[in-house]
Amino acid sequence: MVLRKVSVIISIFNLVDYVEQLIDNLKKQTYKNAEYLIIDDGSTDKSIDVLLTLTKNDTRFKIIQTRKTGVSDSRNLGLKIAAGEFVIFIDGDDFFEKDMVSQYVDAILSNDTDIEFFSFIRSKGSDLEKWKISGSKIGNASNDVNHILGQKDLLLEISKGVIGGYTFAYISKKSLWNGIGFPSNIDRLEDLYGLVQLLKRNPKITGHINNTSYYYYVTRESSLMNCMSWNDRLEILLTYQKIFALTGEFEEMIKSFYGLYFYSALQSLKVAALSQDRYYFKRFRKIALNGYFKSKLDVRHRIYASVICAISLVLGMNGLGSFLKFREKTRIKED
């Protein structure tokens, strides 16, 4: 049987400490017809030197060095030169099972879909075996969705937070990306925006959600999402507004998208209260209250959101900060 070709696209920047681990994981993949496109986004460390040394004489690997323009441009370059029928994106500092590529391909072929989504493990630390035990499975449905989903249903699952924008959590046909890519002018949630745009531009797309996990997403203190400035937090909300514009004709899912928008604003409101930043506390409180009345939340989340919003209005920044600290102490004691 002829194996269908897969292009695995990896954007890296200053990952010299993880390059050896990355190449080792890629070389162990059991799928025999994959190309690995590694785009170095202007690293200033020795990443490119290590990459070239470790992949020398291995024709599966293509190493491309560019000036730093961002992860979206790197992924788009990978899409442009990819020779595979299918594409998978991965992050350069994560782990994945040796049969990840094979399992992704098997799913999209057996279900005869255009895109397949997978769950994954979110973990901290550096021991893969410990991750398998302590990591939490997130990213998709609690059970496999047995039926094939069309464009509208896939967008609805995104609006409800069932499908995230994580690029490593899906395999797609390369043909879906013809004429589109990830937005180079968006630095936050560019992956989610890119996915929504992909679905919007392909009205006849079919997809399927799997609850199996082959990928270990590593959260580090130094990662981008753990180093957000106030401007970063505001840009996330701006990206959600751009997503609203993309999906405007699907009125029933706008309220669900507003739920994601609201919780992002609420998280920033809590950070402002705990850090005693009065300016951003007032700013995110206004944004959160606006999102609260426009969002669709289930009863449990509506109650929690109502409590946080009410405290922020009645007791202000100090009151909300005290409540959050008390709640965290209580949680620690219960654990």
C-alpha cells in the first residue's frame, strides 16, 4: 500500500535547549512517508547549528532559516513549500508519541474527512513518563463525536471551547490552505483566528473530533502565554472581535464566542485586582461587564461570573483581590 505523504511543519525560535529532543522525537516517528519542515524564525542562539548537525544526510528534514518575522509567517512558509497531501503543525519544545503522525493520518483516512481534531496532554516539567500520569487531558470533547461534522457544526464547537486553536491538535488536508494562512498582523490567538478562517473559507469542509491524545503540550514559565503584558491581554480581546466579524452570519454562535471573550476579560480583571493595578482593573471590569451581558454561559459558570462581577462593582479592586486570595487559600487547604 502506498503511504500518503505528510508534511510536518515546525517553527522554532531560540530553542537550542530543546532541538535535540525535537529531532529525536521526529526520527522515532513510525510513519514512513513524512517530511519535516523546520523553519528557524531568526534564532540568535545556536539552534540552527544544532539542527543542521543532527539532520545531516537525513532527507526527511528540510531546515529553513529566515529573519525573525513571527510564528505565523514561519507556518505560512511551511505551507508554501510543503509537498505533502496532509499537514500537521507542532511546537518545537513539546513531546509527542512515536506513532502520533501515524495515528493522525489513520484517523483522517479512515473517517474520510478534511480535518481531524485530537485531544492532548497539558503538562509541566521535563519527565515524559510523569506527564503521562499527572498531565491533564484537554482540548476536545469528553467522548469521541461519532458523526462527521460540517462547517457550521465545527465552528459551533470552537465557539463553545470544545475545539481550541491549538495547531498541534489537528491534521488537515493541505488543499484547505490554498490561498490562506495564519495572520501575520496578529500576535495573540493567531492560531485560533487562522483555524476559524480556514473553516470559513471552506464551506464544504468535513471534520471529526477524537478524544485520543498523542501530544504533550509543555507549559513553561518562560512561554509566551505565561509572560503576557496588559497590551497582550487587550490584543487577545481584539482578536476575539475579529473572529466575531468572521462569523457574523452565524448569529447563534456569537453568544458562545462572547463567552470565550468574557472569560478572557474576566481573567485579566482578576489579575489586575491581585496586582493592584487600578487603571487596568477599571478597564477590564468595563470590558468584562459588556461581555457578561452578551455571552451565553451555562448555569454554573453564570453563577461564578455573577459573583466576580458583583464583587468588582460593589467592593472594588481591593474587595475582589481579597476575595480571590481567600478563595485560593481555601482551595489549598482543601487539596
